[in-house]
Amino acid sequence: MRDEGWLDDEGFLGAMEISETLPGLNAVNMAIIMGDNLRGIAGAAVSVIGMLLPGSIVVMVLGILYQSNHSNPELKRFLLGIAAAAVGLLSAVTLQIGRRQFRQLPDIAIVIITFLAVSSLKLQLFVVLLGIGPISVWLYRPHVSKPRAEDEHLPFHRGARHHLFRH
Amino acid sequence: MTRLIHLFLVFSLLSVLAVGGGTAVLPEMQHMTVHTFHWLTDGQFRSIYSLGQVAPGPNMLMVLVIGYKLAGWAGMVVVGIGFFLPDCIITLFVNRWWVRLGGWPWRTSIQRGLAPVAIGLMMSGTYAIAKLSIVNAQTLAIAVVVFGILLWRHINPGVLVLVGGAAYVLLS
């Protein structure tokens, strides 16, 4: 992006901020924002299609191959190994994005309560979001948040995670 | 037709609830597709999730395969639109308002407050896949080794998961 002269660092971080806060895949949200900022709605549409089309074709080819070979034991084991590797990958991504949250007590509490609400209590996602979300936002309501450097407000650490960006 | 409508409703609901990205909605997606609607088994859900890991681009594109498996090409289209379009529209609108919200103090509060919720949801998504895939010592070892390698070096995750799959075929 920077090499093409499309966006400066500040623009990139701003887009990242919106992408991480809004629902949806971060990479897709980023594509929308950058496309919209450069060329309006048409730009947003083109960049989302550009981001999703190649992967869609590949995943559908794999899906069709899987449909016709799904009882093959070797393939089953291969896919199980991939899922196990994905657990390692997702753990690393979560840790990397959540580094800041794992340091501060109120954040740790919200992380744990959210995790238990979904994974242990099996509450529905909208219940969890509507229940815990407002409480968590209230904890950081304007007059209690201490003035910090702008960078400190980002829920992630800048840099060093672009290779994991597709999550 | 009823199935297409159900697919659209389920995946568009997941779309607007995806605070924290695709991983954050995995438990709900698994619950709905496997337990509520009995569209897939746990094993099928896990296998389709793995296909998404191998394809380039966002790995949540695997939802297209779920749509295709359940209702053919129409299912694929309906799930793709349901899962991606609502978020795109939300992001487009918010992007245009965001700058104007610059001086609004709650903007930072919302960002700051939703961040730990998103992390908790991502942990739940990771745990959901772990419950489906960590079934023996070999799978546990693969997950731990991949985790360790990624903390240590920046290696293309797509290559790493392929190696993980091949390693399990050899180890089991």
C-alpha cells in the first residue's frame, strides 16, 4: 500500500482501528476502507472482490475435491492434521493481537468472562455481545480513561503481525 | 428454498456478530450448523474448516464450501452474500462517519472496551477447533510445535498448516 503511494502510516493505522472494532473479517474491512477512501463505493467493491475471488475459487475447487473423496482415510487424517496445526496458529494469532489485554487486570477479567460465557456456559453470541460489550465499554468510559499516547488505545501492537493478517 | 432462507439468515446473523473477526464466530457457527440445524457433523465441520486454512485469502471463505455442500451452487452464493455483504455495508457506512466521530470521546471507549471482548471470543473460537482436532498426542504435538514456531519466527502460516497435515499423515 505504501509502496503504491496509496496510503500513509497514519491512514493505515486509522483503517486498522476501524477494521478491528467493527464486525467482520479484518482483511475484508480493510479492503472496504481503502477502496472507499481511494475510489468510493466502486473502489470498495473492486477491492473486496479482488481480496475474496482468488481464495473463493481455490476453496471451492478444494471443496469439490473433498466432496468426492471425503471417505478417503488419508485425506481425513491430512485434514485433521491441518486442523491441529490451525489450533497452534490461532493460539499464536490470538496471543499476538491480545498482548496488551493480557497485561491489564480489567482487560484480563473481560477476556476470561467472555471466554467462559461462550465456551463453558455456552451462551449465545448475541447474548454475550449485548451483555458484556456495554459493560466493557462502560469500564473505559471517557472520564475514567487516563490520557495516553494515541498508540496506546489500539487493541493491538503495530507492526510484526502482517504475516498473520489474514485472520 | 426453505433451506436457502435458513442458510442466508444464519450466515448473515453470524456476519453482524463477528466482532473480533471470523475466529470469534466459529463456536456459534459450529453450534448452529451442527447442533441446531444438523446440517453437518462435527467431523465435517472440522474438515471444511481445514480446507479454508489451505486456500489463499481469508480462511473463513470455507463458509462457501458449507453453502455448496448443503444446497449446491445456490447455497454457495447465498452463504457468500449472507456472510460477507452485511459486514461490508456496515464498514462502508462507519468508514464515512468515523472521521466525524473523531472528537467524540466514546469512540475511544468503544474501541478500547470491545478489544478484550474480541480477544475472549477469539480464544473461544480457538478452543472450539481444539476440541474438534486435538484428539491424541500427535495432534497435540502438532499444535504445540506450530504455536512455538510462530512465536519464534515469521513463517508463512499456509505452509505451516500444510506441513502439519502431512506430518499427521506420517505420524499416525
